[in-house]
Amino acid sequence: MRTVPLSDVCDISMGQAPKGTSYNINGNGYPLLAGAGDFGDLTPVSSKFTSQPTKISKPNDILLCIRATIGDLNWSDKEYCLGRGVAGLRPKNGSLDHNYLWRWLTFARRDLEKRARGSTFKQVSRKDIAELEITLPETLEEQRRIAAILDKADAIRLKREQALTLADGLLKSTFLEMFGDPVTNPMGWDEVPLGDIAEITSGLTKGRKVKPDQTLRSLPYMRVANVQDGFLDLNEIKEIEATETEIDRFRLYEGDLLLTEGGDPDKLGRGCVWREELPECIHQNHIFRVRVDQSVIVPDVLSRQIGSRRGKDYFLRAAKQTTGIATINKRQLSAYPVLLPDRAAQARYQAAREKADPLLSKLFDEIGQAERLFASLSQRAFRGDL
């Protein structure tokens, strides 16, 4: 194994925004990738085009998000125009295997994120990417062997996630059967602003000023990376120091709904219900805590509503948007129009949700195990022990 700067073995093409007058949605020119919002699971899902492309990817290039959600990856399955939120990576002939590079970039993501700069949103430069030190087996054959092992380990994780998606899909079907599609509200449920039935709180700000005489203690906190769409990712729990007053103010309790304030459009209003996964935990300022009046609506029913197309469409309309970034504030969240089904229907859905809990918990545990196995294998692979 040898360690070299990434630019020694990989061509790096930084994206550049084309002229705004060249944008279109009718398929004229090249599909445009502005950032992670245009990324799919493996290949892009761009909805805009440009007739005056600047930087163009080639098939089999690796596409790297370099702004806001730094480190997201996609394969270039055809030619794309690379906007300024994306870079294209292409291994130099004979020195680096594409699949090995993909796996190594996933492993090196945290290192890349640490190099990011910016106040409104973080970004990395070509220099930041080029100077990453890649650990490289001497032969392409060995690189492919390592990539294949990591592919198999990742496939286990993906199968567990697919099983979770299927189980959650059954709950979604149950929800639609009981309440109808929240977008069209075919059952004519009454609407009420969220702020009328809930206490909405933004969390603790990192880096805030604390008086020297104040006593602090460290405890876990929920951040954007933890709050996913319908579930919590607790593989990495960070801690923050807070005063007792702050802990009382921002502590999470059973039934609190956690929602992200934004970032990429896919993060806007993303959320889940807190179920006392940790004995004492608070939340950071980029996470809203919604504590509803449970005599009016069940938290799981509200969570499913907000996570539906109705919720996502509302937040996209209400959000303040800049290039590839969308955010909502407390006022906009408070105005969200909540549908209020009758209590009997809510109780039936809650019973179905609780019945599914053992299976969902088992799947979450298995996903966690698979992720830890993959992380362990990655560490061994890129230090030459695999």
C-alpha cells in the first residue's frame, strides 16, 4: 500500500454554473447538476437543462457534491453539465479503479467535510479535494478485490434498508386507508395551524457565548445528521455542554416531533418522533422540536402528515431558497395547516404503529450492525489490513 495525493491518480473537474438564460426544462441541451438536490440513489435525477454547458462529465465519472451536503456521490451514467455545487472525478488510466475510488471517497467523506469553509453554507475547493491522501494498493487487481469485499458488505446493509422501506410502506398504506391522501384530503378533515396545537422550539446554538461563572455539563444532542425521514440515525451521537437552564429548555421527551429546518431540499422538514431513545438528550438549533397537544393529534399521525407530499410541497413553497439551499423558520412552520382526523381513527393508526414497533426496532438494529460491519471493513481496507 502507498499513500498519494488524490490528484496524482485522479482528474478533478470542478463544476461551473452556466448562464442563467440557457436554463430550460424542455430537454434542450445537457441535464444540469447544481448540487446534491439533483442526485438520486446512484445516478442523477436532474430536472433542468442548459443549452450552454460549461463543464461536462463523461459516463462512469464519479460525481461529488462539494457544497452544503459535502461528500454525496453519484455515478455519471451519461453526459451532464456540472454546476458549481458538483465536481467530476475520473481515475487516470491504469492507476486507479473506479469502484475502489467510490468506496474510498465514501470512507474519506469526514476528512473532506473538515476542510469545508463558508458562513452561509460550507463548500470545498479543488485544492481541498486534490490534497486528500488516498491509500492505494499497487495493483488494479488488488483494488478490485477490496472494492468487491466492500460491495458485498454494503449489499447486506442495503437489503436491511429495503426491508425497512417495505415495512414502512405497509404503515403508509394503512395511513392512507384510514385518513386518505393528505394532499387532497378526500375525507374533509378540519385544518388548523400547527402553532395553535403545538409548542415549537428551535434548539441550542453551538458556539454561543456562555458566562464564565455558569456551570456546564455534557450530554447528547440531536443534530441534522441524526434526524432522518421517518427515523433517527443514532450511529454517531455527539455531545454538547449546556447549562441546567438550557437542558430544561431543550430536553426531548417521549412524543416530541423533531424536524430539520433545511439545507438541501431533501432535508427540508424532514423528521421523526422521539421515543426516549436516550435517557437525556437535547437538540441543536437546526432542529425544531414540535411538542403537540396529544389530546388533539397523535404525534405519529402528525409525523406521517408532515412527511407526506402535502408537507414537503408546503415547505418548498414557504421556504427561503438560495442556490440549492432551502430553509424554513418558526413562523412558517407554525403556519403549517394540520389535518385533524377523528380521535378514533387516530387511535387505530397508533395501535397499528405500536404493533409494527418490534419489527421496525429489529430492522433498525440490523441496519446498525450492518453499518458497523461496513465501517470496520472500510477501516481495515484503507489501512492495508484486508
